[in-house]
Amino acid sequence: MIPWLLVNLLGLSAAVTATWLAWRTPRLRLPLAGLVLLLLVAKSALAWLPVEEAALLPWTWYAWLQGYWIYAIGGAFLGLAIPQLPQVWNRISIAVLAVVVLAVGATETGWMLRQRPLGEEIAPGPDHHLTQTTGYTCAPCAAAIALSYVEVPATERGMAKACLTREEGGTTAFNTWRGLRLALDGSPWRPRLARVTPAELCASGQVSVIDFPAIAHAITVVGRGEDVLLHDPLTDEPRILAQAELASRYGGTAIILEKTGYFDAGRR
């Protein structure tokens, strides 16, 4: 409830503040509208650029705002437009439209109110493999598998919570990165959302969580030099996947686990 309230109050505050600024500072109306419009375009572009979005906004709390702030910006833009309209009925119409935009945003963030435990409290086995117990927890299972390779304990249910997995929408790439970032906090490992080639995924020992876009499915791969060991949460055990087959199914974006030098430097 609290995240939903905070996020939607932020959108309402943005719209009200924008309207107030437009009334009080007529000279700034157009520059402010241009700035907000630029932000609106930027957010629309970032929706298709997950790697850039994670690089520009690399905070775990951003996951709560990621799907909402386009509504907050839209409400602010309409708020800036209200005082610039000469006819009262026009101002009322735009105000109503702003309310509709914020209401849609409140509906779209309704998943924050419907969160419940998903999956089971099961961890990867000795072979690092984990089979998903629901139709929408492939990403949490893939993340738990990746974590087991760097000796960080995790379960399907625990990672579903950390990754903000939803029954109706599964898990986004950013939210999978978020879950891994939270789980790896305090360890010498960090997740990095990046565009990498199949050959890079095959690098010996490289652990990555990737997506098969054709079926909207998350998996984990571990590089073996010429091929990868595939951990598919839909199957009961891992198997070898040739680089050519990987290339034909891989979407191009991966969350790779990288060891940082901070902890090693701290020991010296």
C-alpha cells in the first residue's frame, strides 16, 4: 500500500506543482513545457532501451517508478497547459484529462497493492539447477540459479519478491537486475545489464541471465568456452547449448555477473 500511495502522490504533486508554477510564472510556462515534453519523449525512448535506462537510473528503488513516471510527467505537462488556455471550458477539459491520466497511472500501479508470495521456498540443487513452480517465475528462478554459481543463497520465492514479479506480467529485465543487485549486496559480485554477443556469453565461467524473446522466457547460461551450459527453469536439468543455437534464440540483452575489485582491494 505505501509504495502505491507514495508513487501516486508523486504524480499528483507533479501535476499540481506544474499548474501552480504556470499560473505564478507566465514567462516560464513555455520553457517548462518544453522541458517536461523532453522528459516525456526521453521516457518513451527509454522504454525500448533497457540497457541505457539501467545505466542512467541504476537504483533499486527506481523499479517502483519505472512504469509510472510517464503518467506523472504527462500530468505535469497538462498542468502546465491549463493556465495557458484562454477559454474556461478548455481549461476544465485539460484538467479533466490530467485527472484521467493520473487515474490510469493509479490503475497501472495497482500491482503494488496485489503483491503476494509467488513460487516456492526452494533453492537450486547441487547442480545449480532450479525448476520453476509457476508459469511466471522463470526470471526469479534464473536469477537464483545465477546466484548459486557465486555462492549466494536464494530461493524462487525470495527472488520473486526481490524482482517484483507479477502474476499478470512476469518480470521485466530491469526488475530482474534489481533482484540480483539486492541479493548481491555485500558480496564481491555485481549484476550488469548489457548488450553482449553470444560469443561473450560463451566465455569460460561467465554467468549470465538472458531472455529468449520469442517465448518471453528467462534462462541462465554459464560459458564453457565454445558453448554454454543452459539452465532453463522449464526443464528438470541443465544441458549443453551450442553457440549457434544460442545465437538463434538469444535477444541480445543479458544481465551478467561481474566480480568487482573493491573487496580484493580492501583485503590488501
